[in-house]
Amino acid sequence: MIIHKLIAHHLKHGDDASFYQMQADDAIDWLCSEGVALGPHTEVLDLGCGHGVFGHSLQRRGCPITYADQVNELAPALAAASFVAIDLDHDHYNKLGEHDLVICSNVLEHLARPEDFLKKIRTILRPSGHLYLSWTNWLSPWGGHDFSPFHYFGPHWGHRIFDRLIGRKRIHTPFETLYPTHIGQMIRLIATIPGLKVKKVVPRYYREAALLMKIPVLREFVAWNCAMLIERIDLPEEA
């Protein structure tokens, strides 16, 4: 459980590099505990990589990494890294190639068409490959990101009430840079996509409470961030 450490760190230092490093290290520990192989033979795509904290952590474990995002904002230490520019809402995914592990951390809620993303993800996974998918679900305490908790007034009014009462500059606007997504919705969607299987669903920052994710409605509110481990499985015609 790292939720208490993240909150304490954020109160003291904000969302600095160490804040995201803590999240990445904890997520990688979870992948290892779930039997995901990491090392020189595991080709990884850090999709929506930002500054590359997650991918760089895996790179230090020996994994070959490709970074991808709409704009290259990789840290200076990664200036020579392999990078692919992609708009996940509009571009073809074939430019990304195929990988043994795809990391997609805190990206899904910023996609206008998350359903399309999940339907395409199998094309960039090798057989038996894994997708680590983590995002802030809308009804989470942090679902509105920088205008939380006003998002509980709804995606049409929450940010407007925030602007009127708080007046602080914000980055996110619903249906422009932030899209409401729900855990149950994503689980049901993935179940309909041939060749994908959800292996595990946990609250990212307190994985010990994974049982909560089996309870509809409640899970939408108690998970600050949902983490899924998804596997590419063979279709009947591929067997």
C-alpha cells in the first residue's frame, strides 16, 4: 500500500519526479508479483510516456523500451531513446510495432474514444503479451484531476462551479482533455473484445484491497486509480 506515502509526499513536494517514480516502482513490483517477465527479452512500449519515468524504470531492469506519446517530452537522460509520436485518438497504431508488454499509465481518461483504443490494443501486443492499464476513474476522489472534488457535481457543471468558487487556473476540461470513464464499463468492454482477457483488477495504490474491485458501484468511488493487467490470448483460428 502506497496511498499514504503518495499523499504525504504530494503535500510536501507536490507531483515532482519522485512522486511519479514511487508510482512506477510500485506498479513494476506488482507486475513481477503477477508473473510478468521483465528483462532483456521483454520488449516494452511505454505508451503515453510523458517524461518516461515508467519506461526508464523498466529500462534499468534490462528491458528494451520504446517510448510513445503525442509530443516528445522525455527527460534529458532519455534524449537518445527510441520515440514514436502518435495521437492515440486519430493515428493508426501500426507505427507502434508489436511488444511483449505495453504500459499505459494515466492515459485512458484523456482519450476521447477509449473504446477504440482498447479494441486496437491487441494489434500491438505479441501473443501472450500483456497490457498494464492504469487510469483515474471518473468517480474516484481524484476523478476530476485538478478540479476535484467538484467533478462530483457532474462533467457539465463541476469545472464551472470550480471556476466560480475557486478561480484557480486549471488544465483539464471535461470532454476536451478529460473524459469520464468507469471501471465496470471498461471491464465489460474488454470482455467483448476477442483476443483480450483481464487477468487482474486492483486499486492501484492499495492493491491489498483488490476484493473491493469485485463490488459494482462501490469500486467506482473507493479506487483512486484502477490498475488492470490484460493479456492477449489466442483466437480459435490462431490456435
